[in-house]
Amino acid sequence: MSSRDTDWDGVRLHVVTGKGGTGKTTVAAALALALAADGRKVLLVEVEGRQGIAQVFDLPPLPYEERRVAVAPGGGDVYALAVDPEEAMLEYLEMFYGMRRAGRALSKMGIVDFATTIAPGFRDVLVTGKTTEAVRRKGKDGRRIYDAVVLDAPPTGRIVRFLNVTNEVAGLARVGPIKNHADLVSGVVASPETAVHFVTLLEEMPVQETLDGITELRGAGLPAGGVFTNMVRTSGLPEAALDAAAAGRFDPMELALGLKAAGLADGDPNAAALAEALAQEISEHARRTELERQERVSLDAAGRPRYELPLLPDGVDLAGLYELAESIRAQGAA
């Protein structure tokens, strides 16, 4: 296994959150691939029951068990786990009370659903507990089983409540196994071994939600990680042209002359109309580019490392996932 400096040396739990529609699960999967490169072993966990990991890796729905889903560049392995709250509760009952068989009976009676419905914080303790157990787990040789764990977490608006499990169970239990379990979880989540990364787009709403999320996270004393700006478009136009278009100084006649000089509209009676339409497209592109620049400035003001991932023209297939993983590694995020 080769060693390399990254922005997150020492971090073992990478929590990935983001506003819906930003590609949170895709970025989590790409980050897991990047972290597993060069012979490492990484666990990718999802907790929302959407089977998003299976879809990203083009696999059948994942069972409640850790299984290998991909080989990373350089020979590392990515394992995945779709946490099921009911199974996590059965494990919890067995771990603390030796009641797995009784737990299954309770499950059939609907007690499990009842318990996690009236106390949703308990559900979060169960699923985060399974994740942090994987972070702490060691083999017979005393070494950690996984080099890193990536958690595809709930969206930004719920992330602090999801992770702040000690507060969430305070009303349920002040002593006993539930409190001890929450303290174990909190000991990992609030430690330097954890980083909470945000996924966003260069658009006003997801950027503002990201900034609010970082502020809320800091207020709760939880470790903010980096910001992954996803689906970034490349401009392809010179800065001078973009500046002119944004300032309303772009001349369609110059564009028409350029089209004729390139032989693209020579003798075309609609050359002027074509130039006008292209000029409009360029002006809109310039306005969008300027708005994206402003969103970058807002994100940089948060003071967190920021990484840009390209918009893949053919969508995110398995090859695209590896491309994103390579981009993550090239930028020092893994």
C-alpha cells in the first residue's frame, strides 16, 4: 500500500451530505473508490433505504451485509453496506441484552417500527452506531479492518440532528445501554477521525444550504470537512469573450464575420440570424458563468477545502465513477 499526503490524513470516517439533487450518493461512491486506491480497503455505507449505492455501481439491491462492490485503481477494495434499521436494532438487542430471538418476535409485532417512529433519534443512533462500529472494528492482528468508512448520509437539512446522537437520545435515556451506545457513536463522530463533507452545485439554493449546514455543524461542535462542487461545466470560451458578453459588449456582427471567415456560413442567407442566435447563447452562457463565479466566492468564504467535479456528458456510469474518483485524488481529497 503506497502512502500519499491528502487533505484528510487521519480521517477514518467521511460523512457525505448535500441537498437533494446534487449527486450526493455519486460523490460518496467516487470518494470511496478514491480512498480505496492503491490497495486500501474502504466501506461505503448508506442509511436511507434507497439502494442508491447499488444503482450507482449497477448492482442488484444490497442485503444487510458488507460485500465487495468494486475494485479501486491500484487494487484496493470497496465494500458496501445498506444499513437496515430493523436489523440494526436486532443487533443492538443481542449486543446489550442477548435478546436477538426475542427481538425478532418484537419485530413481527411491529414494536421495532413503533419504537423508531416515536423516537426517531433512536433510529439514527442505530444506523450511525453500525457505521461507527465499522470504523472502530479491528482484526485479530489488532489493526483496523477498514482503512476508511464513507457514509452516504441524510441531506444537509437533517445532518446535524442525524449526527448529534447524544442530544437526540437525551430524552430517552440518561443512563444505561442506550446512553452508552450513543456515547460510543458520539466519541467517533465528534473526533478528529471524522469529517463531514458537503456536496453542492454552483447554484444559489444548494450553495446557501451548504453554507447554512457548515455553520450549523460548527455550532454543534461537529467536524466540518470539505465542499465537493459537483457537475461543474467547462466554459470553452476565452475570458475576454465571456467578459464582453457579460457586459453587453459582444458584437453579433463580429461573430457573423468570424463564421464566414471559417467557411461555416459562407453564402448562407441566414448567416446573420445564426450569428444573432449564437450571440444570445454566448450572452446567456456568460451570465451563468458570472453567477457561478459568485457562488464560488461564497463557498470559498466558508474557509473549507473545495473540490470541483466535472459534469459528465454521458451521465454517471461505472466508467464515469472512476473518472470522478481520479479527479478527487488529483485534487488531494483522497
